[in-house]
Amino acid sequence: MVDPARSAQMALIKARNTKPELRVRKALHATGLRYRLHVSTLPGKPDLVFPSRRAVVFVHGCFWHRHPGCANARLPKSRQHFWLPKLEANVRRDRKQRRQLTRDGWKVFVFWECQTRSRAELARLASKVRAWRAENGKHQTL
């Protein structure tokens, strides 16, 4: 049986419009980039989609998507028999979705939650997307 209090707490975890996602959206929009949100026809329902440039951005939570080397991706000490397979399945699913998008001709960017906490890091991430945009046509929107 699942504890009702734990279930209610887990139900509060959002899949869309999270703080890290909103920070990335704001940073990219401020640089003039326009995008679509959560296109359900693409594998993984990317957080941001630039259809004309065939590029997508995923904003992953470090814990849920197991950011390698990040302190926020630590495994809980309790119920490891539950958490380890669940989190490993997330990583496998993410990898499969990225491969599918790449095979379909999409450029995939992954931004991590911990990277969205500082303005300097957000600016670096935005410049990474802008640099890719510049390489692939200055006069077209990304």
C-alpha cells in the first residue's frame, strides 16, 4: 500500500512549467529565440521545440533524470529497491527518445536543473543554442 500523504506529495511534482524550465524559456526568449512548448507528436514531448530549425530542448531535473556527477542526482537511502529501477528506466527512456529524435533529423539540447540556477550558466546555455542557430542560417528563426 502507498501512504496517502506520500502519494499527495508526489502528485505535486510537475512535468511542465517547472522553475528550471521557466528560467530556460525566459533566457532563450530574451535572446530573441521563439519556440513551441511540449509538442506531443515528438518523442519525449520536448520542453521547447524550434520546428523550423528542427531543434528541441529538454530541461531535465537532476534527480529524476540522473544527471551524471551532480550532487542532486543522489540515490535516496530508503527504498532503493524501488528508486533505482525507476530512475534507471527514466535514463533509458531519455536515451531512446534522444536517439529517435536524432535519427529523425532533430538537434537535441539537454539542459539540467542545476545549470539553470545561475544567470551566468543560463547565458552560456543560451549562447550555445544561438551559436548553433548562427551555424545553420542567421536569417531564419530557430
